Amino acid sequence: MTVNWLPMVRVRRRGPLPGSTEVFGASDRALYPEIERIMGEGKSLRAAAWVSAGKVDGTSSPRGRWERLMARYRRERLWATAQRVG
């Protein structure tokens, strides 16, 4: 049995940290009023984001853009509101 005694070296990632660049933030936030309108009609956030998914900017798949929009809305509107209240 051979054992490799070389220490493991952690490779540093190049470029900006994940999530630190704000590429599609403004275009996502422009859809917030539409999402809130659809949610006001009794639909869920998932359904409202799916209806708006065709208008989301980005180069990923439609599902990826939909998930990004939902995550950003939750982070900026729902969780921020809950932290202020609670």
C-alpha cells in the first residue's frame, strides 16, 4: 500500500466571490411589482415568478432564471420584512 504524504493544497478560486456581482439585479427588481400583483390575486410566489419568468434577463435556462428571481425576491422582500418585524 502506497501512501501519498504530500499535503493537500487548497486551490484558490479566481475572480469575484460567488454572488458578489450584481448583474441582473435591476432587471429582476423591475419585475417585483408584477410579482406582487399576481401574488395579490391569490397565487403563490412560485406561480407568480413562473408567470414572470419569460421576462427575466439572463443567459441561463428559463428554470434557472425563474429560480434566481424567486431567490432574490425572497431574500430582498420576504426575509427582509420578516427580520424588521420580528
